[in-house]
Amino acid sequence: MRENTLKKLWAGGGTAVNGWLSIPSAFSAEVMAHQGFDSLVIDMQHGVIDYQVAAGMLAAISTTPVVPLARVPWNDPGSVMKILDAGAYGIICPMINSREEAEALVCACKYPPRGHRSFGPVRASIYAGADYADHANDQLVVMPMIETAEALKNLDEILSTPGVDGVYVGPSDLSLALGCKPRLDQTDPPVVEAQQKIVAACKRHGVVAGIHNATSGYALKMIEAGYQFVTLASDSRFMAARAAEEVSAVRKSAIGGRVPAY
């Protein structure tokens, strides 16, 4: 089976720089895959991506060594199994609040006897290799999201669930849960404290802490704090920010309402 390089990176104490895909396009995914990320997450929860498009995006990512991951819409076994069959090498799942919910997620990601994943890796066996079924249980990444007050209360139970490789912090929902405005790169004390609590707990349990960031500067702070999986914005945010920057630069330099000739 093709090696999941994220697991190798984390085992050596390294940090993965992750990209986020919310644009429903194989071409956009391919462009992002050639920008130096360690992994890319196809967002099937808040992005505008359905299964058919996601399958094409996974194929586009596979033109590179980048590890393909997916965030599923919910802790639903059918959705989890189907995107794994399409070749996702790991699952990020929102709103995991208890050990029982974490166990259900792990079971959907693992073949028997470790879980109840149904066998049918229609594209995964092409991407990963003919021996996919022999190694998938060990190679695929399982990451519950920690983004509610209940999850914080049950943090140790979630992190100690066998089969959980790490957790992913959703700062916006976590902010809402703690009575703060939803945003990335948080500086509000309750959210900052919670983020510190999560990474400390991850260290105790020997699992990876991941977090979504808006900027590279904040991501570097999170790495310094101990996070080993940091996401930088998203494809749509990158496109919007760069387009706005270029348009603004041209408008600011226009003279008398006209763009100067060069």
C-alpha cells in the first residue's frame, strides 16, 4: 500500500502543512496540490463539493505526493466509508462530543475486526495499491473535530479512544461554544485557553493536534505551541484575497479614474 506520509512525518516529530479545498474543481485541487502542501483536505461539510466532484479532485491530487484527506459532513458511516473507498487517506469529522461518538467514527474507518467498514475500495485500491485492505486500518488517519463545550469536557475520553490519530480544532465553532465571535486566528482569552488545553491534552495522550488558521503567522504560533497539523486558509480564501489585493493595487494607482499606461 502507498505509504501515508503524514503518519511518518508525525512519528518523527514533524509538522504537516495542510491546505483546504472548498472549490468544487479537479483543476483547482490539482493547482493546490502543486504548491508544496503536505496534505489537502476536501471539505464536504462547508464547501460546495459533492461526492462526484470529490472523486475527481482525489484523482487530481494523486498526480502529486500530497496526502488526500476529506472532511465529511457528519459522523455518518455511509459518508465516511464512501469517501474512503474513493481514495481519501484520512477523515476529519465535525462535532465529535464524546468517546462513544469517537468510537463510532473509528469503527466506520476500520475494517473488521477493528471496525465495521464495508469492503469495496473501488478507487482506493487503484490509488493505494492491490494490498490496500491489508494495511488500510493502520495507514488511514482518523481525526475527530473538537469544537464544542461538550467536547472540551470530554477531551481526555475522546483522545484516549483507540484508533484516534489526532484531533482537529475548528476555531469558529469553538468560539461560538465559548461565547465569542466565530473567527480564525483567535485572540479571545477563552478560545486561546481552550486551544492550549487541547494541545496539552494531545501531548499527554500521544496524538496529533491540528488546527485551522487564516494566516501563516498564526500557524507558526500554533506550531510553536505544539500543533503538528496546521491548515492555511483555503483555496477560495487565497483566490479572493489575491484578487482583491491586485484589484485594489490597480485602483489605487489609477489617475483621474483611468488606469495609467505602462
